[in-house]
Amino acid sequence: MPTFIDLSIPLENDVISDPPPHGPRITYYGHAEAVGQLLPFFPGLRAQDLPAGEAWAVERVELITHNGTHLDAPWHYATTQDAALGEPVRAMTIDEIPLDWCFRPGVKLDFRHLPDGHVVSASEVEAELARIGHVLQPFDIVLVNTRAAR
């Protein structure tokens, strides 16, 4: 039986975000506050017609691409992909990414010893893979551990 490691983080106000000024913003509306939002959906409906005079509790969520747990689709970077394989094709959008790509064997590369701002080279990746005894396979999920969170 494989071990699944959940890398997700919740969407909530004040969660760490990239870039920091663009974190998610969630506004919560309670049952009483939302009555004014609900009534226009049903012409003729009055607050007193609702059970206990309450509407749905709802949240207004404002997000950008990098909020919370996310996957950057090829479309995020360019309109085409696969040019190195021959003829470029239209880049996949997030809804076109096969879900099984997110449930694959994974490997963690540890680069916490490197200084801030260091750009890891291909030879450093190869050395880390050799150190941990892992040979990359197609569709492996690679987690890069840096000191950035600290």
C-alpha cells in the first residue's frame, strides 16, 4: 500500500502567500448578514419568510493563482508547450491536467544548506539524487526543500 503525503495547506486569511501582498482574502457573512444578498434571488421573498429570518452563511473568496496549494499549468507560463519535442501545441490549462499526475511517487531534494538566492544547477540536482540513491522516473513528483519558509 503506498503512503500518501498531503502537501496541501488551507485557504484562510493571513496564510503565507507568494507574493506576500497577494494573499487570499476571505470575507465571512453570517446568516443574518446574508439575508440582503439572498432576497433578490427570489422575487417576493421576505426576510420573515425564511426559517428564523436567516439566510445562507456564505464566504466571499478573493484569490490569485499562487494562493494555497496549487499546480502551475503550462498555460500559466506560455500559450504553447512541447516546442522542444517538435511542433509546439496549445498549452494545457489547469482543467486539462490529468488528476493522476498529482498522485505519483515522489522524491524530496534537500537544498537547505545552500545560501539564500542560490540557483540550483543541474549538476547539484544530480548530486542530490545520487546522495539519496534515487533515479528519476517519468512523472515523479519532485519536492525541493529550501530554507525559504524559515
